[in-house]
Amino acid sequence: MQSRKIRFSHNKKKKWPMIVTVLVGAILITVPTIWIGLHDWNLDESLIALSPESSQNEPIPEPQDSSENDSIAVEEKPVSPLEPEETEELEEEPDELQESPTPPAEVPENNGYIPNQTLPDVPTIKNGFIIANKKNPLPSDYNKGEDQTAREAFDKMAAAAKVDGFELFAFSTFRSYERQVDLYNQYVEKDGQAAADRYSARPGFSEHQTGLAFDIGEVNFEQHWASSSFGETPAGQWVAQNAHLYGFIMRYPLGKEEITGYMHEAWHFRYVGVVPATDIYTNKQTLEEYLDL
Ligand SMILES: [Zn+2]
């Protein structure tokens, strides 16, 4: 009896450490569970919230705005040129997706624009040529539609190309100011302003608003429309070598990015008339150089 009593009381004493252990264990399990539960059962978030710098980590850092960072804009670039083509408007305007995926290394500050420049009331005209470039925008209400003389010249060129086996098509010509607002905003939203400025004109600055710019491609070779690869196709080479005979110039030639403000566009031609076009072609000039702008 005696010995049992002793054993009993001995056992009772031993129970306290056990209760403490169970309680501590319960706390160890319950507290983290509640903590994680408070963070939507997201383990990463719960751990971040525990760290001393949690207040800084709270907002998950967004990628920096590409308009302030050239290198980011450059990295994003390759994604852009063709994707917009798959959106609704592509049908009529594959143009904007334009600009080749390789941005020029020497991009001028402001991408060639004069900071805070506002649109004028009248267009800039030099030696009879209406100008639309990054330094000479058009009035927002300049809205004459596609130029008839340019269309007739294009049709003549297309007829000549057909004889040589190429079926040309102008997939984008006149674009209104409002249309350019929509397009440009889409590209800025998608790629950031710095990147968008390299392949799409700001509203009022697009040569398409003059009605004299024709984006040219070959029927059944839509994969080369608004792509630098057009310049490597036989049709693209035909246009490059013959457009001046019909009054068109390749407006953004390779190697002239700093002068024109745009990357090379093998598909974008501007009507200037046969004599000026032939001069510009022969002297390997841009419109800016020809007019001394
Ligand atoms: Zn164009």
C-alpha cells in the first residue's frame, strides 16, 4: 500500500511537465496557423510579414516604368512589333506595330521630340512639301484624307510591279489625328511611352495624317507587312529600287534614324513627286536632308 501511494504521488508530480509540454506544443501549432490564416494562407506572405523590413516589402514592387528606363524599354521591345497585329484593328492597320524589333543604339533624348511641344494651327510647309516629323507636327484638325495624286501614283507603281510578278498593296495610308490617338495610347499602355515612341508616332506627328504616306506590302505575304523582313523579299527590294520612279521615297532608311527620328521602315513610303523622289533616291537622302530641315 505504502509503496503504491508513493508511486501515485510520484506520478502525479510528473504530470506537470507533460501538461506544460502539451500547452507549449499547442501554442506552437496554433499561433503559426492563425498567423498564416491571417495572411490568406499564403506562406510566403506570412514569412515576409514576419521579417523586420516587412513594411517595405508590403507592396510587391512593380517593374519600373519603362518611360524612365531605356534598358527596360529595350528589353520589352522584341515583344511588341507584331503582337498588336493580333488585336482587333490589325486588319486595317498593321502599320503601327511597325518598327523593327531592334531599337537604334543611339536613341536621342525625348526620342527626337521637342519637349512639351504643342500642335500648331497650320502645318509646316517647306518648298511646297508638307512636313510631318518629330519636330514638325500637324494641326490636330488637319484631315484631308488620302491624297489623290499619291493614290494614282501608287496604282501606277502597283501595275508596274504586277508586270514583274509582285502584287503590291497599301495596307495603311491616311490616318486621322483621332485614329492616331487611339493607336498611340494602345502602344504606350502595352510597352510604355519610351518604347512606343520608337515605333509609333505621337498624335499629330504621324506622316500618315498628311495622306501622303503609304505603307506597302505584298498580297499573300502578310507576314512581312510592317516588318523589316519586307526589305529582304523580292517585292520589298523591287519597291525600294523603283518607288522613286513613281514619286515615292522610302521615308525612314536604314542608318538615318538620328535624322528621321524613326527606326528603319522598309514598308513606309511617302509621296513627294517623281523629280524630288529621284533626287532623294539618287543622293541617298532623307526628306529632312533634302529640305534642309
Ligand atoms: Zn507607315
